[in-house]
Amino acid sequence: MWWHYTVTLGAAQDAQLYLAQTPYSIMADIMLAPAAAAAANDIMTAELVELKPGDYPVYHGVYCDSGACVGYTVPDTLQAWTQQAVQDPLYAAETNNYFDAANNLGIYIATYVSQPYVGR
């Protein structure tokens, strides 16, 4: 369980750090800002590919000011997030007592990383 949390948190931090280091001229361009956000998502995808949480994938994304990074305005805040439901077959008997055993959803783990964009 902790491994899943650690990997997803690291992936969100790396993607958000990539966006934070993106030059102002790119973040202000309507053609380049979405590409920068896609590259940040690709960073997360590459880091999350090793996780096997169960039946459900790891959902993730990046936001600029709580919306899509589209370049119409330069963001004040950058966010990266992940969500997953980790199913644990080894300790299912113990964890089902505390989590949603009826639907076999497992343990819900979410990470959220945010920081101001200062631009350059």
C-alpha cells in the first residue's frame, strides 16, 4: 500500500515540477501550453506504468489554475493529482473489514501536489 502511495506521489511531484520549470513564453502560448501539460501527463504515465493496483487503473492529470493548461492565461497555480483504488489480495481478509468489501474496491489512495507558478 505504501509503495503505491509513494510512487503516485513521486509521479505527481515530478509532473508538477516539470510544469513549474516550463518557461513563461511556453505557458502563455495557446499552441505550446497544452503540449507542456501533455508532456507532464506523459511523465506521470511513465512512472505509474509499473503499478498494478487491481482491476482499476491509476487516474492522473495536471491542472493550471484548477483547469486545463490551454495558454490563454498564464497560470498562478499548478497542480498534479492521482487517484487509485488499490486491491490487496494478500491482506484482503484484514482490509475488507475496514474498506468497501461488498464492492471489492480496495483502499482508495489520492495524491495532490500544488505550487505557485512563478514563470521566467
